[in-house]
Amino acid sequence: MLDASSPSRRWRIVLVLVAAVLIGVAIGAWFVRNIARDPVSFSNEIQPILNQNCVQCHGGVRQKNGVSFVFREDALGRGKSGRLTIVPGHPEKSELIARITSSDPEARMPYHASPLPSKQIELLRRWIKEGAKWEDHWAFVAPKPQPLPAVKQSGWIRQPLDRFILARLEKEVLAPSPEASKAELLRRVSFDLTGLPPTLEEQASFLADSSPDAYEKQVDRLLASPRYGERWAALWLDLARYADSKGYEADRERPGVWPYRDWVIQAFNRNLPYDKFVIKQLAGDLLPEATFEDQIATSFHRQTPNNDEGGTDDEEFRLIAAMDRSATTWSVLNGLTMNCVQCHSHPYDPIRHAEYYKSLAFFNTSRDADLPEDTPTLQVPKDKNKFADVWRLQQEIADLSHSMVNSDRLLESQSKWVPLPITSASATEALALEWEAADSERELAVLDKEKLSPKEKKDKRKDLLAAIADDRKQARAKAANPSIPLQAQDGEMRAAANTPGKSVYEVVAAADATILTALRIEVLPTTGDAARHNPEDGFIVDRTEAWVIQPSGRQDKIRFRYFAADSDDDLKVAIARTIKFGASADLAGRLAANPSLFRPRWMIGLPNVPLRVTRGSRIRVRLTQIENINDKPAHVRRARLSASSDSSWSELIRDRNIMANWRSFRR
């Protein structure tokens, strides 16, 4: 045996110890490399590499050689080469790794660009080895509480958030800035929270306050200030596209939008929780027991520009507004640029081309249509103390309107209708001009009651007088012109290409009914059901009149008690005109589809008493149209008539509740 103290024995012991240390180091390194390390994060580490180097050619816009790195299912597929781009768990079998490590410049990726750094290549290897796990876009992942990081200068910490700031500073080998003076701190926090500098009195009070919570007291004071809401609402209003004007060419005023601005300011000042803040703006009107303020909040998506320029297509800009609402919702609330996907799948974010149109379809259901009057609107009093009363009245009006229209629709669908085939039709311009002059005279008669400034009244009176004189002059000049014959085909009226821009349509139909309790006038799309997908230009009927032409030739005018409407809008316009001008047969029977017509529209005239129609009699109907839509005549292009003898219609006009609703609506 060798002596332990001998040199050879000592060297053997040293070698054994060195080997043990080396083995331990190797095992530790392997453990750190393969077990102790956190898994590779796709969102934080892999996606930035792919977005910077790959998706320009292999993304949502271009998928060169059949390879894309935007969606996992695409990235795991086969490219043009036939090889799998990524094989989870097997980087050695993945074409991605083969290409980024190739020495052939014609095969290596990125193509004809600098090779990836070895660190990035190793990250991609590890990621694939770990299963090539994808992660949702950060905007779709709910934030989670994070552990507070360890720091060296713990004495610098005052709030938990300070740890994150200091940890990053220490990582970058930077030191925190020296603490600002009290005057500087007050100035900074005042500008930050209210946008205004502190007053001399506020500064003196803060400097004199030596209490430990002196700064916190200043913050509380600023948060309680009305200026706080004004300062921070301005940032949100920018995101909401808020403006007191409509934008585009004329940038005309949008005077009724200020209540939304005030709502946002108040929401900040009363510290409305963010979830409620968002819900009320997106769908406040759909909340159970929605309040008047909830309705105002939905103006968030009514801030879209409105184009009143002559010659523009309202449908085009209505759709642009719907696109804007979709894009704003995604960008403001989710931090995603949705606009890109309008033309192609997103080049970076996981949004497919079809998903854009699913989102657009959700917003493409609004009633606003780029009209100059900006309808639909909410009537908001300037005095907030009247909000409750005004909201109650508007709800009563809406309930009455829905009740009456729904009742009319139900009765219309349940009634038996007998077609009245139209045998002749014509259009006359002179009669339309005469009625337009009379309508301007009605406007002139009530001008003094309107809430306008003296100058506005003077200008409007001048315009009305000029319009009346011009209409009378044109009516006299065209009185001798013959009526334009219109086509009567398959019992329907069809407008002609030379129909005057302002017309009184006269149609004569065979009256096969013996008793007439209701006369239905329908205006239909010329393309039938195809208009549901490709709406036609709308129409406006301003007045409806009818006569019974007896076999002897005598014409007896039908006195209508009531016109049943198929929409709330027509009913509300009829009521508004009655309130403004008083009850008049000259204003009865309005029907419109504005700005587009995509389905048959109808109104039903109810005579004061059931009419007994003698065999051989005919019905003559006159429809007056003087208005435009999109600076084009609002022509009636296709119409038909039908009659009902159901006693339900006679019972309707005798129903005291229905007539009471009508009178309530007028009041």
C-alpha cells in the first residue's frame, strides 16, 4: 500500500475531487439550462422575432410559398417544399430551424438578409423543443397580479409600484433621480391631475404643511376638483372622436353633442368604475332600467363624422361610420389595429380577414344614415334638474309610438286584402310645385313661434318668401304641360325615366271591393327581394289623397280619419307636423324610406266611415312628392293598391284608447 502522504496518493485524491467538482458543475449547468429556466414565452420572446424577420413575407398579407407565422395552425403546416415548417418537440425536424441555420444564402432565412443572431436561433430551438406553444394576443389576456421584484435599495421604496421602477433601474445600472422639491412636486401633480398650475395660495399651504401625508392631502384635493374630470375627460374624448362639428367638407355644427362631453367629465369626477364606464358607452340604452344618462353615454359611437356635402352618397358614409365604430372599439378598448383587416388578414395580430366583417356586421345595424338632421337624436334639456321629467316624457312617447305601430302592423298582417289593379298612372309637376308653395306658406305662418335669433328669423323669412314666389312662378309656367304618363303593369304603377323631380303621382285603380274600411298604399323596391342585399334609393311621400270615382263620373273625396304607419319614424314625423302646423288634411298620409329602400313599405288610410263602393266604380289616389334624398329626387318608383273590408279597421278608429293615444301623442 502507498502511504497517503506520498505524492502519487495526493495527486490521485486531487484528481478525484476535481472530477467531482466538474461533474457537479456540469449537472448544475444542465439543470439550469433544461429544468430551472422558465419556459420560453411566445408573446415576449418568439413573436417579436417572427414579426421583425418573418411575417413581411410569411404573414397575414403575404404567405409566400404557403408559409405563415401569424396563426399556429398555419405555422405547423407544410410549405411549398412539402416539409413541415414547425414540428412541436422536434427542432431537428422543423424546416424553420433548417432554414435559419442554413449556410446556403439561397436557402437561408431571412432571405437575402442578415442571419439571425445565435441567441435568437437558440430561443427558437428551445421554444420548438418545449412544444412550440402559442399564446393569445396580449390584448386578449386578462392581467394577473405580479410578484413584487427584489431590489437592493429597499429604503428608497415608498409604494409597491416603486419596486418595479427601481428593479428596472437597477437592471440598467441606473440610479433614481434626486427627490424633487415640494414646490416642484406640487406643480407636477397639479398639471398631471388637473392640467392647471397650483395657485400661490395652494403652494403656500403645501409648503407650510409638514405632516407626513402632506403630499397625499394635495392629491386628494386635486382628485376632488371638477378640473380633474375636465383634464382626464379630454384624453378620452380624443379617443371617442368627440367634436362639436360634423367634420368633412363643410364641418357644420353638431350643437346637440355637448351632453356626452359633460357625461364623460362627470364619470371621471365621480370615479365611475371602468367596466361600467365602457358598458354604458357601448350599450347603455340596452341596460335593464336604463337611465337618461345611460342613453346619453351611448353617444360614444355617435361621434363619427357626418358628410353633408352635396352629391355625396349617404349609404357610403353611413357604412364608413359603421367601419369607424368597429375600428374604434378594437383600437381604444383592445389596443388592436382593426383597419388593416379590412383588406386582408392582419400582418401581425391574430385576426383573420373574415373576422373583420363579423365585427363590422355587429355595428352595421345602426339607424343613423349620414342625414343632415343627424337622426336619431335624444332631446336633452340644458337644465339637468329636468332630466328625469324629460326622460319620462320621451319614454312615454316611445311607448305610445311602439304600441300604435305594433298594433297597426298586427292588424295589417291579419287582415284580408283585395288587390286594386292600377289601370292608369301619371305624374304632374305643376301640382307638386303648388303644394310646395303652400307648404312654405305654412312654414312662414309659424315662423314667429320658432326659437331663432332675430337675424335667423329674418333670413329664413326672406328665403321662404323667395321660395314661394319661385314655386308659384314655375307652377304657372308648367300648368299647361301635359302630365307624364307612367306605366301600369301587372296592376302596379312604375315610374318613368322622365318623371319630374317634384311630382304628384295620380293612379286610378279598379275597385272590386264592395265595402272599403281600409285603403293600403304600398311602395316597393323595383328589384324585389334583391333590394334586401342591395338597397335602392329611398322615397318620400309628403301627402296622400284619394277619391271614389262613381260609374257616373262623379268623384267623391275620401275623408280619412287616420293613417296607420308601418314604422315609428313615419308616425313621429306625422305627429311633429301636426304639432307644428295643427291638424290638416293637407299634411296627412306621409310615407318614407330614407335614405334607402330595401323592403316593401306601406301606409293604410282609414275612412271616417266604411265606404260602400258601387260596382264599376274606381279609386283615384294622389301621392305628392317634393323632397330629395342625397340631392336626388325622392321618387316613388313602384306602387300598388289594395283594400280591406274587415270590420277591425272600423273598430280601430272607434277605439277610444287608440284615439286617446293619438291625442296624447299630439299633446
